Amino acid sequence: MKNQIKIFCPATVANVSCGFDALGFALEAVGDVMTFTKTETKAIRITKINVDSLPKETDKNCASAVAKIMLEDAKANFGVDIEIHKGYKSGSGLGSSASSSAGAAFAINYFLNNYFTEQQCMKYAMYGEKVACGSPIADNVSACLLGGFVLIRSYEPLDVRQLPVPNDLMVSVIHPQIEIKTQDARDILPKDIPITNAITQWANVGGLISGLYENDYDLIGKSLVDVVAEPYRKTLIPNFDTVKKHALNAGALGVGISGSGPSIFALSKGLTTAKAVAEAMTNVYKTTDIEYKTYVSKINLKGVHLID
């Protein structure tokens, strides 16, 4: 058992258009690198973060908060020092807090020789999400921990299912360098939705899952329709409709808001199309004064994992 580990914690796309708070997947091309060092004292310390805006206080940083409660519950006789190298901005809609929370759950359980079950680790990571943004949501953290495509079938009791990932499914993401707080994106949503929209939404969730199982890219694309959150949240994202139109014209199967935004994701069949879609997205923001970052990625099937 090592006393120090370095891990990669993938960024994630949640909701995936039709699956509000119920679907997510992990990205291979972008994420955080975290280093955990086991110490003889019981202190939990954030010793280094490459982003000044994130808190270092144990109870305020989601990674250290997760580490603290897990070590307390396990009655551990050691502490940890934590270094966090963020690979992308917080407030991106790419699961920044989930990456830190899931990474902490993975690392602490490693030091505890897998004392906690996989589901327990998810619940601890969800606690980190509550510390960070007020809601213990599972879509980002479960995708980050498990990798691949996930469905949160139930919260009470927690039931997370992994879904198949077609071999040629690729992701293009553009991240406008503006910040949308998760709570603000939740506050903009209506408290009630028409039954017709509910039917459309859950039919599309079923279609998307069927498309994943059947490797039916056309069905995947048809199902990436969000009539619940996107009509409201897109107003927070400059040029969303234009980006979506250009990405679809470039061959994307479907386009949507990643998590609460502002990142926009597109699914495509094959790397060539995914690159063309990313270029189309980029061309829209080139005409603005908004800075942006673009990623083309496979879906990460590993989830959080050790690196050298």
C-alpha cells in the first residue's frame, strides 16, 4: 500500500440533454490531477491548489470535506495532505466539484484498503457536491467514479447503472470562459412542467438508452432533446442557438448544455466528424470577445484512476 498516490479525475457531462439529474458520462481528454499523501497526524490539509478562487479550509473545500468525513466514519488513525491541479475552470458545467469530490472518495478508500463499498463512496462524493453547490446530486460524481455512461435510476435508495458506450461515439465540448453557478441555473428553471413535456422528456431518455444498447447512432441523435431545462438555461449562454445550429450542420448527432452550463457538448459518430463539429463551435465564438476552450474526446471508460 502506497503512502502517496496521484490520480486522474475526469471531467463529466451531466444531464445529457434529456436526462436531467439522471444521466452523465465521463470525458477522457480533460480532468483534474490530485495527489494524496498519507500522514501520521489526523489532520486533513489542502496543501496546494492551482486556482486561487477555491477554498483551502477543510470544511469548505469539497475534497477535504469528503476526506474528513470518510476518515472519521472509518475511525482512521491517519490524515492526508491533498494537492489539487484543476484542469479546467470551476463553474464550467463539466463537473469541477464532482471531480474533486469523487477523487477524494477514491483516494481515501484506497488508503483504507477499500473499507467502503462503491455505493458508499458515491454517497460520500455526493456529500462533497452538497458542500460545493448545495445539492447532493449523483450524476457527475457517479460518472467520474465509474467512468463511461451512467444512469441514476433512483436516489432513495441510490441505484446507479452503467450503460454501454458505442465504440465510435465521440464528444466535442466548447467551454465559454464565463461562469454560471449551479444554484443560479437551478433557480431559473420552472417549478412545474406540462405533462406533455414530461412525456417527451422521459420518452427521449428511453430512446437514448435504447440507442446506446443497440449502437443506433441515429436514435441517439433523435433522443438528445431537452424540453425541460434547455429552453431556460440557454438564455444564460451567449450564442447557444447559433452554436447548436452550426454543430448540427457539421454532422453532430445532437447538441446540448453540459450540466448547468456554460459548456456546450455535442455527440458525434467518429473522430473526423467530432473534430469538424468542434471547429464549427469554435468558429461561432471566434466572432465574439468571449474566450473559450474546446475539447474533442472519447468517453472515459476508466473513471477516477491511478497515474504515475
